[in-house]
Amino acid sequence: MAVVYDPVTIINLLFCIIIVFLGYVGYKKLDNAFPLYIGVAFGLFGISHLAVILGYASSEAGLVLIRGFGYIIVIFALYLMAFKH
């Protein structure tokens, strides 16, 4: 397991961390689950970026699964926002 110093993946991970934080703060301030869903989804994306940085990218099925769940959460949140509000 070798650490991969890919600047794009590292920057994506930092953005994911910021979005997770802002999603939590938005959830607390607005008392609305939409920012929390988006934060959780980007948390999953961040986990996949961290796995790539730590050299676990050889398990592509796991990365696809993690990212797939992230996309499903975003789709669910947007569905709730579009059709339930």
C-alpha cells in the first residue's frame, strides 16, 4: 500500500470535507435534512478519495459501491426537494 500524492484527488478530498462540514452546519441552522443528505453523500465521495490517496484504489468494486451510494443519496435528496416540498 503506497500513498498516492495526486493533487486533484487531494483537493477533491479537501472540498468534500468542507461540504460535509457545511452540510452539517446547514442542517443545524435550517432544521432541514437536505444539506445533511448532501453532506453525507460528499462524505462518501471523500471516503473514496481517501481510499485512492491511501492506495486502496485496486479495489475498484468497493469504490464504485461507495460512490454509487453517494450518488443515490444526492438523487434521493433532490427528489425530496423537487417533489415533496
